[in-house]
Amino acid sequence: MSKTKIDRRNFLKVLGLGGAGAALAGCDMPSYVTSEEGVEKVYSYLAPEEYVIPGIGVWYASTCTQCPAACGVHGRVREGRVLKLEGNPDTAANAGKLCQMGQAAIQTHFHPERITQPTIGGKPATWDEALALINKKAGNASWVTGTVSGHQRVLMDAHLGTGTGRHYAIEVVNSRPWEDASAATLGDARPNLHIDKARAVLTIGADVLGTWGNPVKSMRDYGNFRDAPRGVLMAVEAAMSLTGANADHWIAARPGSEAAVTLGLGHVLMTKHGISPAGMPSAALAFKNMTPARVHELSGVSEAQLDKIADTLMANSPSLIIANASHAAAKTAQVLNLMLGNVGQTLTPGAALAAGGLAPVTGSSKDLVEFAMNAKAGKVSAAFITGTNPAFLAPASLDMARALDKVGFKVAIASFVDETTQSCDVVLPLSSALEDWGTHVPAFGGNPGDVHVQQPLMERVHADTRGLGDIVLGLAKEAGVDGLGDFEDYYGYLRTAVSAMIDSDLEGDWNRVLQAGQATSKSAPTAFTTGGDVALGYSEAVKSGGLSLITAARQGIYDGRHANLPWMQEAPDQISKAVWDSWAEINPKTAAGLGVKDGDYVTLSTAGGTVTTRVFTYKGVHPDAVCVPMGRGHTNYGQYADNGVNPLSILNAPSGDMTASEIIGSATPVTLSATGDNRHLIRLMDIDSQHGRKLVATIPATQFDRNQGGA
Amino acid sequence: MPSLLGNIFDIWSDYLKGNEQGGHHKYEHMYSMVIDLDKCTGCNACSTACYAENNLAWVGEEKFGARQAMNWLRIERYFDEPDMDAAGDGHGMEQAAATQSDTQDRGASFLPMMCQQCNAAPCEPVCPVAATYHTVDGLNAQVYNRCIGSRYCANNCPFRVRNFNFYDNAPTAWPAPMDQGLNPDISVRSKGVMEKCTFCIQRTRAARDTAKREGREIRDGEIQTACQQTCPTSAILFGDLLDETSKIAQVWKRQQMKLGVYKQDKANPELRGYRIFEELNVDPKVLYLERVREV
């Protein structure tokens, strides 16, 4: 029997069913049955486990955790080892597809540098010793994580409920400006996007195909979007993203001026196309004031370019504008979506899970800043850190080292040693995602109520690692959370919780959930609430003349979490085609002005510090911008990540309230000086021109239309 | 009696036939690929899937810079658009540099490039040991055990899609326990051996065996290459050209594309299908569909 008193209300709460009103049919706890049973006996391989057929690969469903998108996967298991991941065709969020980061999950799983045993103060320890210390010192702990959802989140919440700590969800690559703007204008933070139904898509500082939202879902929709009748893709950004690299019209805007361009677009739509934001006098006023001349002054975007965008949007309805450059730009973009009649067509209401406790807590850089501030103020007595690396992600001005120092007791739950774990008092070795149980609710792209189930695809590679759910469950039980006492492990908890969620505790139904890799929770469609007036703004700070440093996340290395994967290091960057190092993207005109050329080392100096890296010139970056993609420049992330520079460290100090822009959207004044050294940047190919050969042939869209798209 | 010389003569005569009469005549299947460049986003999902599926070794910065990477499938990226060049004289870049604005007007052009499985493969007749030949599946195969590393084949490949093992890459590429993730269906190649895209031959073989066991033909769409399977925009199509009902055969037909010619004679020249370096008369079996952009 449980040692704590359970009442039904608390029991439902810890299962993530708070408010669901789900009837629990039977409360017997299933025991944990795994292939580890009988492990003390050695069997001849002549009598293999019944599910192992030598030479035959079997596919099992699970969930990818390489980025916050939480795509469903099928893993190929042969002779007890997982060998290859493919997208799960049944999960709407990715429909059978996977990006390169998902493909590389195998490398994360079998990585030679995984942490294999607990350490206390850097010295090997046993789990019992580590947990005893934690139980003694980690009272009122906060959770510092990336984006989390599902039952891991429920347990973290339950654990937090026993103390005074709070949850910091940190992702510097995020969709926060869009989510906040959508909540403010539509009353729904994450409306469904229908790129495939749009005839024209305009992205403003949102790398929809690369790193924003669920890029796999976006790319899938993009594939359909390009079928006849072919959609037109436009991108406004300071440096070319993967989305921009696929755009029909690419418009370079000065860093930080994206909101002004968006307002200017509203001006053109009002004055030249006669549509206005109904019932939004302050928005209309903001549009009116942002004349094309003013847009040009602030951003360098010409009136002709604004006209072209406006004409294209008007001629191809419904359209869709996705902005993530800044909070102001995102808000303005949503007002434009309302004006253009896109809301209800390419933007539809999302759904709210009945079990609200499972919903994703999407990360932001706001939480990074708040964590640093609170820690420095001595308000974080203890912290569990997992799935994020604040010491690497924080700009130097946040002084994260001092912040972490001020946290009384820090526990890292991690698979790899990194800049953050090295400062933690206790490090608990985490199972890989392919060895662990869990549930994940995709923040973008799933069907209403989709809950993706993560199940182990093989035995643990390192026996002394533990799953995240098991660790959190143990902590929550120790902290005295009601209703968890009977669960021996996370599997037992998860099975009960999921069974309750789907209103069935039948063995067959549970097996079907595992087979499908997903379960459906009850959900209710949300409704848009529009019509209120919205105040729109932009940044006055941007001016011509000086150079601004910006950074960009690229699918692959991402925010730096995949820099330790050789496959990702060696996958050429989509834009520069460089491998195994950082580079600074500079416009050829700017480079000529500075007297630097490809391969020259330059030192970038900002108020936050300096980094030195090589120049890569191309025309996909605004002449006033210098773009250094993020993710490299680790100081303690293993042998494979030991290259490049970290531009995040020298970015501007973020403003306190973080309502202006995310860290990576902030343009930081920078000066460049050549060091005099030059070394060839290693790239997949050293030419950017086809030299007149028919390698990638391009035809005008009119020809495509004449032939109804052909194939 | 099969002999080395016999193998070489076979390859030569196949090559000649392919060159003069268009295609081989011994094929049971003719696997082909169609890549829609208007859908390709250049995201790298396919090339990474290829690393995972085919036991491709990563080599590190230095060897990558020495063009010793083992990427069977690479995404080339170009910034000029020679075809969109107003003058139409094929000098898009030079013109663009003179007339364009300071920044790009459009995005980049991406090109997934892998072995084109040429019917008249120029790599084959130059191999001194007949290590590369055509299979009955219509694929250009590499016999690792025969290969002596002369590298003539790579020299003769106009697409530069053959990768030579200059080093024994395995110990660095798969330090324990990474070796546990190797695909047991295919080998790990050692030093001195040439390797290349096989159109995921292990998947083809598996499907063939399954079909045989079940006493039926291989179904269209039953075989998916790793790159095709993962491509988020479904830009890649794979199938058997000899099966006239297959999706891929229909695309070739709709695009009015013919095998065995070095210049297409289309009734509608505006259709998007084309083959790269077709004029070299190597008869590639990868059909690309032109990229489309608004002007």
C-alpha cells in the first residue's frame, strides 16, 4: 500500500488529468515487465527472446526529442539494437518524415562520451549517495529545462508544488514572439498553420522550414504548397535562413527593422489596396505613420519591394504571414493576417487539451534572463537542470557563471558533460531518448489531442543511467507528492496515466498505444477572440551606418545541442556549405569596405566581448549585418564540439522584460577588425556559381502554370 | 567460365550497347529516381539519412577539406540562376554581379547529387578489375572485394559521386559504442576501396526476397530509399522504370523524357524534366524537375 494518503482529486492531478473529469476504471498498478527479467541467467542465442528474430529488423514507435517539435518516429530494432529512425507515418506532426537532427538521434544514443555514472563534485558516486545528497540539500528546488510537455511536465509540476521553486523553460531558438502575438491578437497562442492552403506565404524573421515551430511539418506543407496552383514564398530577414533560401522573393532588411517593414506593408495595403484593420484605430494609425519613405530609412527596403510584397499578397489569397523577428513584428503580422482575411483560412484555432497539465511549456529566452536575474539575487536555492545549457546559451552580460555560482545546490540530469554540468554539484546520468519512457505533446503541427508516446527502443547502453521520468518520479515521491506512492517506476505511472487518459486499462489498448506511438487525449477546440484594438510599435534604434551582429540557428547544430554529433558537424551548413567550424557571413559590399575577403580572420567586438572567426561573403546578408550562426564554440562539450565560436556570448544584454525581442533577434552593434590571418574555410564546394551549366535549371512560374505543373 | 577478362569484356560490351543502343537489355528492373527541385529545400535530411542507412564514415574537417568526405549524397548550393538570366547566354553570374542589387533577390538553388546510375556508366569500362558493373536491377554496383583502389572510375565520373576510402575511417568514425548503430545489412568499407550510392540496394534486396517468399512481384512504392523516405517535402520519387504502371514510369512519360538519347526531343519543350550532363551520352537514370521561381 502507499505510504501517503491518496485522495481521488490529487490522484487525477498527478496523472495529468486535472480538470479532465475522466473516469478511472480500476486502479491496479501494472508491474514493470521488461526483457531484463531473467537477466541473471545466461541463455544460448539458440533460444532468443521471443521478439528477436535474428536478421530481421522490427520497427517500434517512439518519439524524437532532438528538438522541441516532438515528431513521432519508428525505430528499426535488430538483435536488440536500434539502428535507424524514420518518421512515424501516423503522427500528424511529421507524417512519416524526419529532419537531419532526428536522423542523427542514433548518434546521440550511441555517443562515446555519454555520462555513465553519477558524480558528486566531479567524483564518481553511486545513485544512492547522489540521491541521499539531493534529498538532503535540494529542497525548494527550481526546474531549469528546455521545452517540456506530457507526463514529465506533470511530475515536474507536482514536484514544484511541494516547494517554492519555479519552472524555467529555456529555449533561445523559439517561437515566443509569434506565440505572444497570437495570444494578444487572436486569443490563441498556437493557432494551426496551413502553409499548404496558402497561395502566398511571407515570413518575417521566422525560419519556418529550418528551425521555427515544427520544421518537418512546415516542410511537408511546403511540398504541397509548391504543387499547382503553385504558392509564392517571400521572406524578409537580415540574413538568409533556410526559408529565405527557398524564397521566390528575398528581401534584406536591416537587423532590428523587421517591425518597421511589417508596418510599412500595412501602410501600402491601406493606401494602395484599400484594406484597413477594422475596428483597430491605433493599428491603423501606426500603419498610416509608417510611410514607405520611413521604411526605407529604417530598413533599407525600397517602396518597390514593399509594393511587390503587397501586390503578391493581394493577388494570391489566402496568404499567410509568419513573423518571429520581434514581438512587435509578430503582432503587426497578425493584424495583417486579420486584414487580409487569412484568419480562419490559413490560420485556424488550435485545441486545448482537457488534460491541461500535459500541454507543452514552450521555452523562451525570457526564462533564461529571469533565471540569471533570480539566481544572482539569491532567489534560487537549488535547481535541477536538464535538457538545456544555460551556461552556453547566455550572453556574457548575463554573467551566467556568477548566477550558477549563487544557486546553492545544482543537480544536472544529463547525458553529456557540458558548460552547465561542469558547474553542478551533482550530475545524474540520463538515459538516452531511445532508452526512455515519456509522453510529448507537439506544440506545433499535431492533430487536436495528439499525445506522442516515447518508449525505449533498446536496453540501456549504459546500465547505470536512468530515465528522466524515473528520476522526476523518484524526486516527487521523496518530496511527498500525494498519489505517487504506489508507482514503483515511471513505466507503471505512465501506463496508468495513459490508460486513464484513453479511458481504458485493457492490455490490448495499451499495446495499441505503444504500437501507434501516440494516444489521443480529450481536447476542445479553442475559438479565436479578435476585434480588440492593438497597439503596434517598432524599434527606433535601428539606423544606417554601423554594423550589427546577429546570430541564426541552423537546422543541424541547432542551438548548440548537436555540436557534439559528428554527423551534424559534417553535414554542410545549408547556406554557407561550411563544415566543422564557425564563420561570419558578410555582404560582399561590406567586406570590400572593410578590406576583408573570404577566409580572412576577423575579430568581432561588441560591448559583450569579442570572437574571432573567418569571413564568408555572399549576398544573402544585409550590408549592415554580420551573421554568425550559433551553436559552435563550446568550451566543454566533448572532442567533437571543440571548434568554432559562440556568437551568443557577445550579444546585447537583453532588456529586463524581454517583450521587445528574443536574444537571438536582438541586433547588437559590432565592429570588425581583420587579424591579418587567412585560412581557407572548409566547405562542401568552393563555387557558388553554376558557370552556365544546366545543373539546377530554373524556369519562371508562368511556364510552370502553363503546364499545370507537369509531374 | 567466369574470369576477370570475361567480366571486363562483359562490362565493355554492356557499355557499348548502352552507349549505342540505349540502355541494357538484361535488366529485370530498372530503378530510377525523380527529384523535384522546386520542392527540395536543401535541408540535409536526405544526406544524413544516407549516413545512417549506409554506414557512411564521417572524416573530420581536414579530410573533408581534402575532398575525402564519404558523402554518397550531397546537397550542392548555387546562388546564380543561369536560366533566369535575361540575356540567356548562360553567363548569369557575371551579368548578375554587374546589374543586380547588393543583396540576393531570390533564394539559393539546391541540388541533391548522388550516383546517377548511368546506363552507359563511364566508370565501368575503365575499371581494371571489373569491380564496378551493372546489375540486373539496372544499378551501377561496386564490388568492394574486387576493388583495388585504382580510382580510375572516380576520375571518369562526370558527377563526382564516387567516394574513395583514402584511410581506414572506421575506428574514428565509429568509436565504441557507436559501432553498435552500424547497419548490419551492409558492410563497413576499409581503406583502399571505392564506394558510392547504391540506391539503397539492401532495401531493394530485402523487398525482392519478401516478394519472392510471398510469391508475387515487387509492388510499386514497396521499396523506399532512405533519402526518399525521410525527405520532408517528398521531393524524391523512386521506382522501377520497367514497370510501366509505376509512378516513376508515368512521370518520365508525362515529362516526355526518353532514355538512351543524349538530347531530348520533347513535343512540349516547356515540361520540367531534364537530366544533368545528358549531352555526355552517359544516359543517367536520375530525372530532375526544374526549379520554379516567380519573376
